[in-house]
Amino acid sequence: MRLGLVVDNSSVIRKVARRILEDHDFEVIEAENGEEALEACRRQMPDLVIVDWKTPALPGVVFVRTLRKAPGGMKPKVVYCSTENDPETVSHAMSSGADQWLLKPFDRDVIGEMLRDLGLTFP
């Protein structure tokens, strides 16, 4: 089974993302902030990370840059999740090591399409 990590300070967003990912055969772990997320990655590197652009304690961009430098940190597909969608922010996010940008609010169809785009669905 694939492992997904959802990083967001909103328990509602984490819960929605968890349910959707579990429906796509992911085991899911959650983190409230970037520091918790890095610790989770040190314990077990996920296949997918969905991280809020504005996480408390450690901003999403710092989390992703740190993750990418860690042993095995190039493995996960990283998706930023945000309510913002301006080109400058998205470009900055992608240059920090993200694979994709996900706009909130999202639903099952959007997550399913994202997983297909990232090659994380089963045939």
C-alpha cells in the first residue's frame, strides 16, 4: 500500500484529504505543521505529500526544500495545497521542489485527476 502524508493546520482539510486518499488505496498519516511532517518523513518516507503552502511552525516552502535534501527526500511526489493561485506564488512553489499545485477547496475528482497526473493510480 502507498503512503500519503497530509500536512495542514486545518483538521477539516486533513480529514477530507485522508478520506479521499484512503479511497485511492493510500495509507495516510497527518501532520499539523512542517516540523511534524519532517519528523513523520524521517520515520517513514511517504509516496505522496500534500502540504499546505502556509503551514505554521515551518512554512511549506521550507519544509519541501528540507525534505528534498533529506535521505530519500526525492522519492515522494509533493503537492502544494493553497487557496492562492497567483502565478508568482505557484512559480515559487514549483521551484522549491514541488511536483504539482492543488487549489483549495478540492474534491474527489480533483484529487483523482492529480493522482493520475502524478502516476500514483493503479492501472
